[in-house]
Amino acid sequence: HEGKDDVINAIQSGIVRGWLVRYRYGDARGRTRSGYLAPFRLAMYRHGLYAIGARLKAATDSIADAPLAVFAIERFEEAENLKEHTFQIPADTKVRDVLTGAFGPHLPDRAEPHQVVVQFSAEKAHLVSSREWHPTQEVTKLAQGRVRLTFLAPSLAPIVSWVLEWGPHARAIAPSALVKQVVHELDAARSQYPAS
């Protein structure tokens, strides 16, 4: 986060003092957007720092009606406190939902969570069984020492990369959208290499 001291300071001050932050931010597709953030929390995940809060189009918008957003600190181009615009975190805000489990801060991609089922090889069964990946998880022992992990996930995006990290030791079973995304990523990766 080199060179982002001013950004981090503005967000931390916003959290502590309840000040809105006016920002310019480069999204994952390289587009720059501007807006206002009511920062609720900072979170670390895999050496990344993230701001979580309500995203507003105008400084006068209602915090209660604003969508929850997750911002990677390194993508901020500018962040400035607006001391004249204060906010309070709404009582029904569920910041913990963004941070639940071992998959990093991600917003839900639909109203109901996904029922995720992933099967693991006997070689990795002990690693899967010995850790809490998600508070809703259930681990089931299968034949030949394999295990099946089942849990509820608010977003499939981090689950796809997590399944791929296990290589041949993990197989996505459900939901079908997860299976399709994993297969698509595998096919795309394989296309980078010439046929042998």
C-alpha cells in the first residue's frame, strides 16, 4: 500500500469520526469512478487492505438506502474527508456478512446464499477437515478417505479461485454455476498451452 498513506488516513478518520469520504477509484476493469463512501470498517485479507462501507452517489444521499461496497485500498486514486458531512452506521447494517468465512471480503451476488459442495481427495482430506472455512460448514467422510465440504456462500467469486487453488485435489459438485465457472477457468488456462 505504498503511496496510499493519505487514502488510508482519510478512510480511518472517516471510520473514527463518522466523516464521509469523497473518492476517485479505479475498478477491476481499469475504469475510474467517483463517489462518496461512508466507511464502516477496514479489513485485511491475504496482504490486501479493504474498506467496507456504504457507497453513495451524492454526499447528501441517505446512508440507510446506500448499497454496501468493498473497495481495495490500492485502487483508490484519491480520498478526501468531508468533515461537514457526517454519518452513523445504520443499526441493521451487516458488515460481518461481507467478512464471514475464510474467503475474503466479498459482497453477496444474490439474495439467498449458494449451497456449495466441494469434494476433496484423500491426500488433502486432513487439511480440509482440520480448518473452519465457513461457520456453516459440514464435513462428511467419504469412501477411500475423501471428504465432502458443504457450506453456504454469499458469493461464488472467491469460491471459484479457492477450488482452483487445490488443483486436482478438489472437485466442485454444486451449485451448477460454480461447476461451470470452475470448468470455464480450467479450459481458459489450458488454452494458454500448446497441444502436446
